[in-house]
Amino acid sequence: MFAFVKSAASKKMQAERKDTTHFLNKLTDISFIPDGAILVTMDVSALYTKIPHTEGWCGRRRIGFPYWSTNSARLRFAVCREVVDEPQAERESSTGLKQGSRSNFRGNGQQDMAPIGLGYYVAALNGRPIGGVLDSDSETNSSNLEVPSTSSTSAEEIISQLTTLPQEELTKVSRFLGSSQAASVREDCKTLNKDFNDLDTLTNLDLQEWLRQRNPVVSGFIRGLSGRSGLLENKTLYSVVKNVEQIYSSQSVRHVLPISFSENVVVHSIVNSKLAANIHGLSGPSGSYWTLKNWLENQASDPLPPPEGDCICAFDNDQVIGKTYHVRANCKLQSSVVTSVCCAQVDPAGTLQQQKDLRPSLWSDLDFDKLQILDYESSYNRRLSDIHFAEVSSNLESHIDKVLKEQQHENGQIRDTVDESVKDKQFSRLWKVCSGCQFQNPKSKRLCGNCRQPLRVNRPRNSQDTVHEENGTTPAEPAPKKARTKTTEITFPSPKSASRLPPKLPQQEESPTTAVKVTARDPVFVNPNSFETVKDVFLHIGKDFRIKKYVDSPDGTERELLLVVCDGVPYVLGKKVIIDTYRCHHCNAVIYGRSDFKEHCTIAHVIRQEDVEYVREFDWVHLKIGFGHYEMNMVRSFFEFSWDFMLKDLAFCMGFMSENAQKYAKKGSDHHKSWELLCILYEGCLDELLLPYVRTCITGGIEPIGRGYLEWSKTVKNPRYQFMQEQILTYVQAIVNFRKGVRFNNVDLIMAGKFKHSPIFHGRNHPKYQQIELTEARHDVIMPPRVKEFVHSNQSISQSGIPGRGEDMDFVLENINKRSKVWTAKGVPEESDWLRTFRNLDKLDELRTQTLMRMGCDDPQGIVSATSSHTPRKDEVSAWREVLRESKVLDSPHEDCLMTSVSGDPLDDQLVNFTSDAWARRRYLYSVYFEDGDSTDVPDPAFVLPEERVAFHAIQNQTKDVIASKIKGLIETIPEDSAKLDLLEEWGHIERKKKEDYVQFYERIKEGLEAHDV
């Protein structure tokens, strides 16, 4: 380019030298050297790159360097920088390429141009300017050169010239543009390399503003390449921004730029893979795995501010177990145990928890009428029963309509599709139908007895098949198809009567659904599985949530009480810790156990026992069971109780066939699968329970209704029907009501579900949840009205604000635990890692959400389905109904029969009295837990199988206290005083021994009594 300019311009000068050869040729023309001449020699290195552009073009103007016309067949081009003498207003009004290329840009987006602008000019060459030839070896008449204009060429003219250039010349233009912007891009990268370190900067990044601050030449090139103009939005904006970063990263592979780095952070949070992070880093300015790891470790770890207003706290333990891939002597796996804590600010402006007169210690031990919760017919329990049966009635109506629509008259019989499916299955177990001749063969045959063709997999039989007898008769001609069976739909002429409507549901205390923000708090590095560790957790929560006895704030915002949610084990331990933990006002020591506290005061402070002052340390804790874990245990306890009766058959029908699969299903390890099994059980059993009633109504010409079914079922004598009806309409319906109540924050449905399900906990052996159920029922009666209103209105919370998506705090905390593990490095985290993760968890999640939103991708953590994914499908319900229909377990409901399971196994005869026996046991357990009753006289639990009763009463399976009580009872029955004294003396020696010695002594006494007929 410069050679061309120099050659053309030098022709107007008095002296011109092209190059060294030209100079030597000129020397031969010198005939003599005048006196006084000075000989000078010089050499030029990198002449073209050393000439200042501004001064060079000013010289061009002085010598009158021309513009050229573009109407030429031969084109040459040159790209130049020009001094722009236009006023500022004219420069700002310029458009197109000139406006986009005014100057170099710094990293902060400000111009570095002063009065100078950049314009990219393309000159189209024909070998001659206007009136002259421009080739370096041609001579030009200076009179034919035009004087250039002082105004710049417009961007439109330049663009029109660029469109006529060949590909090779455009490549040179592009290379020049890139090299001209390299310095400004390099400076911009230095600033951007620092932006990725700040978490808030990454989260709050505005793509429009970020793109505006980048080099306009680079962004303009990307816009032109993508064919986008104007304001960019959504995915298009993100695509342009990403391409700008990719071009910036060509300066150095070590660059880490904010947009790409945010992507790598999100990918790491999803897959937590070192390889994935490195691959992403090598493909762009995203940083390596170690960059990510160091970034996470360097995040701020400042303490979180205390929560404001009325809130709910939850805690749950979590742990990470290390892995080892080698065998080592005395090898012990490393582990990291942590108790996570979260807070839901349900009322940020509330002051209820600042009221001193509402502390739990002031009302938790109050006397009340215990018959309200222990008498099945009390007004309190009767109201809960009405709520339960209102849901039952509503479901009965919908299922009656469903069963009624399925029934059809067929040749004088009432049948449905389930009957046909059962008939086909029974046929398939015995026969194979030849696909060629339709001959019916025994199942054991491999060849057709008629056409001798191989028999393939049996297909379902239909009513049009030609059925041959087993005698092997071969028809000479294909038998004619049977005529279609005539079916008639069953209808009732009268419209639905008002009596079909379910009774009006009592007023429900359903709270409006509002989105509640839940935040993670600082964790506690203990496992809450003992009294001491639970005490440490309570102390940590008390300080973190600003309980008054631990902090002293001048603004008076300390709390006097706090609602704390946890699962079963910490709940049982926590109730004892609340009652039996005291603080010494002399030395501020916190001691668990009344006797230990008394010993501390009398020895350490020399206080008389009668002067010891017992001040409970945790009088501010209102403990509440997490409803997520409560629901899981409701389902598991029901599975354990009903397994032998029908659930094992359902599990087998659904594919849990092996021994291990059956154990897995019975244990309820996967709550989602357990819930689906429960829904299938409910839908299928309820349809089959209603079937005899519906067909009875059809035969009698009576419209079937829900209330009519309840009256009809009172006449049922079949114990199997009665037991299944109780299982479905009482216990499964209770679990369904409870879950629905939690989802919609409906306290009435929650309380009704707990009340109707309670016999399952108390009728069998579930000591933990027996105590929890009674404690929760007791609290609901004695809580002060203001505390009760707060607890009832916050039975569950919804983080999304979508109705029907509520969950209790324990499940919310489970999700927080899962999210926290996403942001911790592989291996066993240290305490500092946990602390940093929980303190930045909300910010990290917000970064993930914002990054995915910029990309136009939905965050799986934030997606809430409008419908439940655990609704049972029709096929599964039909398959279970076929099992029930074929077993005939519900046939002849008005006839007495033996108590057997769905598969025909004998069951305990007393199962029909399960509910009444369980309520009696519940009343006795209340006296044990709250009134210091005798635990050795608790009524026997319910038995499902006869062998369970035998095993329970075997002396080997009794506790030492029970065996000792039985031994003393046998000794008292001995008539001889001398023999009685000898046995009592021997018993005094055995009493300190093991359980096996107890058993042997008991059996020896019993054998002696039987031998003497005593």
C-alpha cells in the first residue's frame, strides 16, 4: 500500500528515488562533482512501518495526492488511516463502517481518539487515476491529477467498493482490521480477566451493557456475520456475547472471561467432573478445573446476618464418606459429618416470637383433658373423623361413576373389561392357539396337533377365535366365526340425586399460598444422634437465631421462642434434652440430666440439694416433627402392616419378583416408588370394593351412590372384605389426606390424616412415632391460641408460591443438602469447606439460575410441574384389579369365611378387631410416656400371621424385665413354702446374670409345675 502511495506522490516532487538500484543508475549520469559538495550515505530499516500515519497523510494532502475513480476493470486496493477534519457533530452523525470504526477502544469502553477518528477506506484501482496511469513504471502528467476533497468518503461508498473485491483482497482487509484492534482487545482482556473473581459481578452481569463496553469493531463484525441488527435479545444476544469472548480468547489461551467462566461453573455444578471442567476450559476462556476449585475456595466466608421477624428453623444431619481404592493396614475411611440448618422467614415483620409469655416452657406441661385425644368419640376426634369421611365420600362418588361406566350387560350377565382380561389370562395359562389354523392346544405342546406347525408365543384369545376341542378333530373347512356378543350399556333414567353429593366439608383452615424464601444458615459439626450432640445443636441455633438468653441487643429484637423442625430421632432425643437440660447460674455450665446437674451444684458450688434451682436451658424451643419424614413413616408402617395381606402381591404384580426386590419394596427405601405403589393399591382396591355394590344396584334397578355404599357395607360379613375396606378407606385414605394437607397447607386434612392413621403406629411396634404422634396431638390441644394460629398457618411452605406444591421444612432442608454437595469439591470436605458453601449457597444458586436464564435454558432445580408425576396409570391399576378379581378375595361379601390374604395364606383371626385393639394400646402408651405408667403391662401388638403371635409370646423373645416378672409370678403359684423360699434364694443369684439364664430358670420352674399338675 505504502509503496503505491510513495510512488505516486514522488512523481510530483523535484527529486525522486525509487530504491537502491534506481539510485545507482542515477550515479552513472553524474559527470563531475562540484567543489564544496558533501557526500552523504544512509540506510533505512523497516521504512514502511516507521512512517507516522498522521504526518504521512498530512504530507499527502500537501502534495495533492488524488482520489481515484472506481469504474475500472482492474482493481487494486489500499486501506489507510486518515486524519478527519470534520467537526465533532458531523463525525457523530456518520453511519455505517465509519461510525463503527472511529477509534481504538480501551478495556473500559471509553474512546482513545481525541480529535482523531478511524475510517477504513477501500480504493478501487484501474491502473490510472482520473487522467493518468498509476503503475509504478508509468509516467503521469501532474496536470491530470485531481485535487482531493477535504471531506471523508462515506461508509456506504466504502461498503459498495468492498462488495466488488475478490476473496483474496477481502482476506487482507480482514487481517488488517484484526491487527488494528489487537492492542485494544488485549487491554480489554486485562480488565475482563479480573471480573470473574467476584461472585456478585458474575450474577448481576447485564449482557447488553457488557456488549456495549466491548470493542465495537469486534462486536460489529459478529453482528454482521450473524445477520443481526438492532437490539439483541435472549439467545441471539447470548450467542453474540459468547462469540465476542471467543474472539477475545484468541489473544491468549490463558484468558478467563466472565460469561464462559459462568458456564463452566454451571456445568461443574451439574456433573461435578474434573474432566468436563477441563474440556470446557480448553474449548474457550472458561478456566480449568483448578481455576474453578480455587475460585470456590476463595469465596467470601463472612457470617450471615441474623434472620428477622417470625421464622421457622429446621436442622438435619448430612455426611460424606470418603472412598479408598487400596488395601491398607488399619485402614479407616474418612468421613465428614455435618448438621445443616435452614431458616424460613414466614413473616419478616412479625413480633410473635418476641413475646415472653408465649415461651413453650410456660404451657408445654399444663394439665388438660386428655380424653380429647384419647377418646375416639370425643368432640375433638369426631370433628377430625368428619373431615376424613368427607374426603372418603367425595372419592366414593367418583369411583362409583367410573365402575358403573365399565359395566355392560352381556348375554344376560353383567361384565366389564377386567372380567375379559382375567378370562384371557386363565386361558393363556392352559392353552396355546395355533396362529395358522386357530387350533387350541395344551400349553405343554410345541407343535400344533392339527397342522403340525410350531406353536409360537400365545396371543390373547378373543371372542372370534374358532375353539376346537382337545380331541384333535381337524375341520375340513375353516369353522365360521362366532357372532359378536350383544352388549348393552347400563344407564339410569333419573338424574343424579342430591343425596349423591358428599357432605359439606367442615371449615378448613387453609392458608393462602405465598412464596417463602428459605436460606441456609451456618452448620453445626456434630451428628445429632445423642443427648449431648442435640444439646450442642440447640445451643448453636439459639445463638444464631438471637434467642434472648444468648444475645443482648439494644433494639430489643431478640426472640423468646422458636419453632424448630427435625426428623424422628432428633425429635425424640430433643424432647428429653428440653426437659432435662439445665444451666448453672453460678458458672453458666449447661448440663444434661437432672441427677448430674444436682451433683454439679452440690459438689462444685457446695449447695444443699434442697436449694438447687432447676432452670431449663432450652425453654425457648418449640419442637415440631417434619411432615416429610412423618409421611414417609406413615407409608412404611402401613407397608409393614399390610404386606402379608395384599401388598406383597401388588409388588409382585408390579415387577418386584425376586426375594431382594420384595424386601426392597417392603422396606419402602424409595419413597417415590412406595407412593406410586400406594396409589395403585388405593385406586384398584377401591374399584374392586365398589364392584359388588354397583352390580347389586344394577340388578335391583337402584342408582348407586356413596352413602348407599356405606350403608350396604354394614351388612358385609366376609372378614377379608371388611379388613380390606378398613385398610383402604381408613388408613390409605388417611395417608392421602395427610399428603394433600401438606401440599395445600391445610391443617384440618393434616390433623385428620394423623388421627386416622395413628392405630397403625400404636397397633404395631413403632415406639419412636408412637411418642411423636401423642406429643404432637397433645401440643395441638394445649398450645396458646396465638402460637396455635402461627403453627397451623405454617404447617408447610411453598418456595414457588404455586398452590399444591407445599412441603415441610425437613424436605426443604433435604434439597438444600443436595444443593450444597454440588458446590463442594470431590473428596471429604473440611469444616471450612462446609461453612463457605452454606454461607454462599444462595449466591451460587442465583449465579446458576441467572447463567441458565441468559442461555435460554430452564433450571431443573426451579422447574415445578403443574401435575404430579406419581399419578398411577390406568394399565397398572387394571393389572392390580385383575389380580384381585382372579383371587376372588372379595367374592361373596355377605358370607362368612376364613381370614386369608390375597394369595390365600392364613392370617390371624383377630385382625378384624385391629382398630379397636390399637386404640386401647394407644391409651395405655400415653400413660407410659406422659404419666410414668408401667411399660411391662402394655397390651400385645396386633399380629398379622399366626406364627407372629407364637413368636411374640415365646419366652426367648421377651425382655429381661418381662421374664423376671413371669418368674416371680410362677414362684408365687408354688403351694409349698419351703420350695418357694429355695427358688427365691436361687433367683437372687440368677437375677444378676444374663437373659439366657433367666430363660433356663423360667423353663425349669414351668416344667416342675407341669410335672406336679400345678
